[in-house]
Amino acid sequence: MLLEARDLVGGYGKMMILKGVTLSVDTGSIAVIVGPNGAGKSTALKAIFGLIPLHEGSVELEGQSLAGLRADQMVTRGLALVPQTSNVFANLTIQENLEMGAFQRRDDYSTTLDKVYEIFPPLKERRSTPAGQLSGGQRQMLAMGRAMMSEPRVLLLDEPTAGLSPAFVEQTFGRILAIKATGVGIVMVEQNAKQALSVADTGYVLASGENRHTGTGAELLADPEVRASFLGG
């Protein structure tokens, strides 16, 4: 398994949001985390990336512990996080934002840049445009593209379609599948649960900081209890 998070217990101060969450993702696959508001979905991503302290549990990348690493060290090890908000530099151009994504690299990243532009053609067309002039959907593309510039092995996506129009939701899921095709493992928190599970290799339904259901995306979509409790019937 590429990334494994086991029995995560943690939160903010004395408030334990996660109460034993376990999830994993393999190379070139998509793991989707769904559940009601307050279930601990985004907190789980932050815990994996080391942004909140864990009181119990472990996070490993190919069997190697990531405990105690700073965010920049996580990037060096092969993780990249795309937060839901404040995920681009508004005063920098698209090209400059992407180059910022490669700030830790000392090699020639031109091939990676070409690959990002291949996955996100609209970014190439407007590469000299300041990110502050982009629509919400275009900003989300840029945020994912910038994360890809570090050549991550695992991409963590927090609500990538939040607030987007239906057309941009479709486009975003298409780009995510294109990233998967490059061999990157993806862990995605999503409110568009049905659509997210339709592209998921593995799905995790969280509630009150705990795993409630785990299965393939298709299994969870077909589960009457999951559909009734979490997918609106």
C-alpha cells in the first residue's frame, strides 16, 4: 500500500475530532472520504499532512513513518495538499504559481510543467494571467496543477468542487481522473458524494470522527444504508 493512515485520534486542543479513523490509498488509485458536515473529513486530511497533532495512530508512506514531519518535509517525501480555500497566489500569474509549486526542486522541472499544461489546457492558454482574475473553477485547476509541480506520489484534495458550477464540477472530476492516470494516489474529501464515489476505487464514509462504512465506490453507492443515511436516498 502506498499511503496508510491507521487509527487516527486527534483534533484541535482538547477537542478530539478524529476518534480512530483508518484509511489508505495505493498508487494510481482514488480514495474518497464522504460524510456529513462535522464528520472529520477535512481534519483527517490535515492530520495525514501533519497540520494537526495526532494523539494516537500512525501515518506511513510505503511503510515509512511520517510522524513529526513539517509540511515542507511532507512535500519532499511525496505528499501534496490542495486546501479548499486560499490555495493560489492571487497576485502571481498562472505560470508563476506553477513555478512556486516546484520551489523545493533543484532539477529541471520543465517536463513536469508541460505535463501539467497537458492535463489543464486552460492554464496554458492563460499562463500570463494573474491568478486573481481566474474563476473559481480555474483557480481550482491551478491549485491542483501547482501541487502536481512537486511530483507528488500522493495528492490530498480537500473539497475540490466546492462552490463550482455543474460544468466545472464535471471538468474537475475529469482532471482528477487524468491525474490518477499518471500513477498518483489521490485521497479526496468531497461533498458531491455520489459523483465522487462513482470515480472512487475505495470509499470511506465518516461520521462523528469514526469510520462508518468502507468499500469500493460502487459498493457504497449500492449500499441501501449508505444511500439512505449519507447520499440522500
